Amino acid sequence: MTAGGRVAAFGALLAAIFALAAIAGSAAGPVTIAGGGDRESHADAGAGSHASPRAAATGAAPDKLRLAAGDTTLTPGRPSRLNFAIFDEHGERLRDFEVEQGRRMHLIVVRRDLRRFQHLHPREVAPGAWTVSLTLPDAGVYQAFADFQTDGERDALGVDLFAAGRFEPLALPAASATASADRYDVALRARGGELDFAVSQDGTPVADLQPYLGADGHLVMLRAGDLAYEHVHPLAGRRLAFDASGAAPGTYRLFLQFRHADRVHTVAFTHEVAR
Ligand SMILES: [Cu+2]
């Protein structure tokens, strides 16, 4: 079978799996496969965001892998199901995902104007078959990045998602060294290739951040225009300091996620990386 044929066959298999799941779900009452989608965070609220196309999280070989998704046209404002799988260069569905930051699959979703950021955790309903419940808040073209690790290498593969309707792109906020969300104020200090964040609340530094998915903080960087994607974790021994020296020049939207008071918070910055 050709790779394309395998993908098509897989699509049919997925459809069958999800049809069965729907039947099982209705029969079993509240039990549904992958219901809820495990949303960790839904940031933005106009704070701004931006993303980039598809890129390796840490220099894996993304060209060898491919993401195939089911229906990618979703209804804005309504929970929808996104089904997808990753295929290798032989057209075989990838199954050997490694736990990365506590999960085997992360899905970052952002509208192409770098707004409406979400970090979700899809569920595996059959070997290598992933599903997530997803609500695209309003119309526009979005990009979803499947972020995972296999054979010791991290990868990020992107796919466009479409929400029909009147789309009003939002301008990227001006670059700033401060941003706020959920009553937290965050200051950014960029030095060399390092990005160092300090969180405070009502003027008092927050010293008791809680680990979130195995790290004190998670930084997703998305470049305006081409949505180049980077996902980094704090430097050893540093709380919210990240090595961003690998980022090529450009205007980025930075999404910093941290956990405090038992909740995950997302703060977004516009940041220029100079030549
Ligand atoms: Cu992370």
C-alpha cells in the first residue's frame, strides 16, 4: 500500500473507531472516549499571542514525519473533535511516543495572528491514534502543533485548522518587557540569548511557583509571519530563565506558562529577536 493509501486507510479506521466510541459513549452514559480534552490552559483574552508554522522543537528531523488529521474545519465557539496521527517516512503510524514533560502528546493551538493560545493534551484512543476536544473561540485560520518525543528526539508538526466566519485579525501588541494575566504581573529581561521572567502579584515577588508538567515553566515561542515554533524549558537551576539563543531573528510572541495557587497561568509577550 502506498503511504497515501495507508493514510486514507487509517482515516477510515479512525472514523470507525470514533463511530464505535460514540456508540459506546452513549451506551455508557457519561463515559466517552477522550471527552473533555484535558485542557490545561486557554490563554489570550486579548493579551495577544502569536505563533509560527511548523518547526522542530529541538532539532529533530521533522521532514521524515508527517501529521495527518481528520476533519480540520471546525465550528467556532463549539467543542469539536480533532483526530490525528503521526506517520513515519514509510507511511507507518507512529506508536512509540515517549513521555515528555509528563505527557506523551502535547497540542499547542494558536490562531495565525498569534492570538487564542491553547495548550492541550490529546488522548490516545488506539495505538498512535490521537483525539482531543477542541473549541476554536472564533473565526480564523489556526495552527495546531503536535509536540512530542520519539527516539529521544523532540518534534513539532503543524497542521492548519479552519473556523469559518467573519475573521478580524488582531494586530500584534507592541513589544514589551512586562505583561499581565490572572492578576499576575510578569517582567521579562532579555540578555544575550537568555530570557528571564519574574512573576509578581500586587508588587510582591511570587516565590512559590508549583511544578507544571515537570518544569517550573514552559515557554512557547512563535514567530510572526511564518509561525516558527520553539518550546523550551528553564535552564538547570534557574526558575524561569530560558535559553532562547536558538531563535532566529524576528518578531515573536512568547507564551509563558507557569503554575501557582493550583492553577496554570499563561502570560504572553511580544518580543523582538535582533539580528
Ligand atoms: Cu513545556
